[in-house]
Amino acid sequence: MKDFLANYGGTIIILVLILIIVFLSVKRLIKNRKSGKCSCGCEGCSFKDNCHKK
């Protein structure tokens, strides 16, 4: 186990950091979407009519 961590420890740390960043990004997008905010700037978006249907 010690050899495995010595060989792949850096890779595991980088993978965990990337997963945390992706998780937080998705969480923020979901939170913004639920609060009515848009991530694309709807005034110039070609999808603006469908973006915030209620």
C-alpha cells in the first residue's frame, strides 16, 4: 500500500481536486438556476425565450 501511494499519490490528489472543482461548479450552476439566474447572459442568447420558462 505504501508503494502504491508513493507511486500514485500525486495523481490521486490531482484527481480529488478536479472532482471537487467539478462538484462545486455543478452545485453553483444548480443553485443559480433555481434562483432564476442565468449563466449565459440571456439578453444576447439565442435560447433566451426558452431559458426561464415558468
